[in-house]
Amino acid sequence: MMKKELLNTMIAGLIAASHVSWAAPREALVTTAADQQSVAVTIYNDNLALIKDARRVAVARDMNQLTWRDVSAQMRPETAQLRNLTNPAGFRLQEQTFDFNLLTPESLLEQYVGQQVSVIRTHPTTGVDTRETATVLSTHGGIVLKFADRIETGVPGRLAFAGVPDTLRDTPSLVISLVNPTAGSQNLELSYLTGGLSWRADYVAELNARDDQLDLNGWVTLTNQSGAAYPNARLQLVAGDVNRVHDAQPMLRETMAKVADAAEMQQESLFEYHLYTLQRPTTLAQNQTKQVALMTASRVPVKKEFLLQGANYYYSGQHGELGQKIKVGVFVEFDNKGEGLGVPLPRGVIRLYKQDSQGNAQFVGEDRIEHTPKNETVRLKLGDAFDVTADRKQTDFKKLAGTSRYNAVFESAYEIVLKNAKPEAVTVMVREPMPGDWEMVSESQPHTKAASGMAEWSVSVPAGGQATLGYRVRVKY
């Protein structure tokens, strides 16, 4: 770490002094973000974005070599397309090169391997500088310098360089060779795909005191780690699973959090996906995370459910006790319809809160949802109930027929005791997956056949009390 800081200090002065010479190496035509007329950013779910960068550029007639600076560092150059919006006829591209070897103290020193640099030492007492010439032999794991009479490792002073190689740039750039039909200022648009831009949906909901309604707010969380900024961009988001060939992309890791002002996003269908458009320009700064409002809905009707989930393994063998104080899951569900809803909800996490007796909102659970079309049901597991538990046991088991497990007939009986320590009555859904060809022989209350291999009972449990469910089932394999 100390070596790196020392190296940065020695080279920083040279970089600042030579900035003018390396900002536009060789190429006659350079366009920067200052020429930008507009920028549009469409972000997909899987670390992918489409950039459309429109600029006003003065170009010559016939052959031009144009350096398009300030592009994404994670640009996929094979997807780049430059169009002339002013005079498209006769405009054609011949060659393009993506330069992403950025100027840093380390990369500058690496470019000088085998070349001479000046080593400047300052006398600690007099402050007088002395200068020696040395050849850079290696930069792997440190610096090796060859002087006229010796070889030294490390950095014995400040390093001065004759210049900056043309292969190093201060910002990622696309160098384009093109043929232009007419001279003058033209409206050019560069579009390309890039990594480093992502979005996700996050939802915050608050339950009311009776757990039968909630207020829901949806946010879009945007993260820009692409190596470029997109000022006053027209932002669109695509929700859906777009098929693509995956390539490994480098990832930057620094982020800053920022919450944007609330602004509704307009939704529309796009092919088999959904497109969300922010109704105002927004700036996506490099290494920044920001949030914009997606949707809001109030007083959404909610259904709360206590669920005891069974298993199918104990229907083909003798087991006895199957568990005591078994946890009962707590779920809530609501329909994606009504005022504020009835729109496609992008995949994301819904976090639920509820106010305590002091009026403070407390976190009560979260769950992830997939892309949810309008009018579909959203179901969330919040956790396991503390005051509602169950004891389950097998009270009888016998084999009625068959020589093996795969042509056998089994009959077994079960008892489930549901306990409720809450001050109010609750209803618990008991869900038992049934294997094979099954038939309910007897039961203490009627079941519902929810699916071909599923039996369900809705059991009411009184406040501070318990309820018992008993049933006998015959299973044929």
C-alpha cells in the first residue's frame, strides 16, 4: 500500500503537466461529453444496458478519424453502431477500435519498461534537486531501475517521463475511421451495449393494525458501475428475461447511495417484456446508486394465512412421533389489481413493516417476488409464528397388500394438535402432500383436494386453546 501511494505521489505532477498532450493523441477529430445533445439509457435485468449517445460533431468531408471519448469502460465494442442523423446518405464506417487502457501511474510505468526515465532526488537539508537517468527493467512486484553504474529496486526519488504513450488514454474512447459525404457540424448518434448498469425493484409495505390492509410503495434501485456518467439521461427499464450470450465482465465495486425525488414511471408492453419509462431526465453518475419511484398503492386488501406444511415420506412407513412444537408459517397475499396496482410488478423484494403500540414502524419480514402480471396474486412468506405451533404424530400404520414398496397398499392414521397462545382465535391451513393413489378413509373434519396429490384442511383454533385434526388415509403405489 505504501509503495502504491509513493508511486502515485511521484507521478502525479507529471500527469497534470502533460494532460494537454495526451487528451487527444494524434487524432484530428475528438468529441467529448461536452458535445452531447442527448443520451438515452435502457437498462435490462441482467447487468446490461443500451446506450444512445447523440452529439453535435464537426466532421470533414471524405475520410475522418474520430475519437469518441467518455464511453462506458464496460462497453461491448462489437455492438457499437454510429449513425449520421443529419446526412445519412453516403456515411459509412471503415474501422473502429475500443481503447480502454487508461492512464494510471502503474500503466504509465509499465509502458516505459525498456525505456529511460529521469530519477529526481531532493536533498533533505538544502532542498536541491539532482537528476539521474535510469532504464526501467521491470515493474512486476515492484520497480527495477538500471543506472549507469548500478541496479536499484524500489523508487529512490521522483520519476519524470518524457511523455505519455499514445496507447494510454485518460478516459475510455472509441476510435472510428469513417467516410462522411459533406463537411460541417453533423448530428451523430453512437449506440452500444454495455455492462456495469443494473436495476432492481424494491418494495416497502406497511400493514395496518388488523393485518387486513397494507400500503405499498415500489422503488427502482439503479446502480451505475460502468465507468461513465450519463447526465440528464432519458431512462427506460426493461422487465423480463431477455435471452443473451453471457460474457464475463469486470465489475467495479465502489458505490454511493442516493435517493431521487419521487417520480412515477410509465409502463408499456415491449415484445414479450414490459418497458418502464421515467417521466423526466435523470443523471446516473459513475459509482452511484439511486432510487426512483415506481408505483404506490394505499389500503390494499390483504389476506393473512397460518400454514402448517406436511411431507409425503411418512405415508409409506411406520414413524410414531413426527414432531412437537412444529413451526407454523405466516403468509400474506394480495391481488395485483385496484387503484395504484393492476400493473406489471417487476421481480424484486417486498419488505413489510407494522406499527407497534408506540406508533413506530417495525420490520416484520420480507420475501422475493417474480415478475407478476396484473390481476395475479402476490404471496409472501413473512416468517414463522411464535404463538401458533403444532404437534404431529402417526397413530396407526399397516400394510394392506403388496410385496414391495412399489406395488404396496398402506393405510395410516395421524393426529395433529394445533395450539394457539394468542389472545384471539386463528385459522390454520394444514397442507398434506399425498403420494401415489390416495383415498381418505376417515377424518375429523372434511378436507379439500387442492391438487391431485394434495389434501388441505382449514382448522379454527380458539384463543388460548387448541384444536385437534385426525385423519386416516389409504395410499396405493
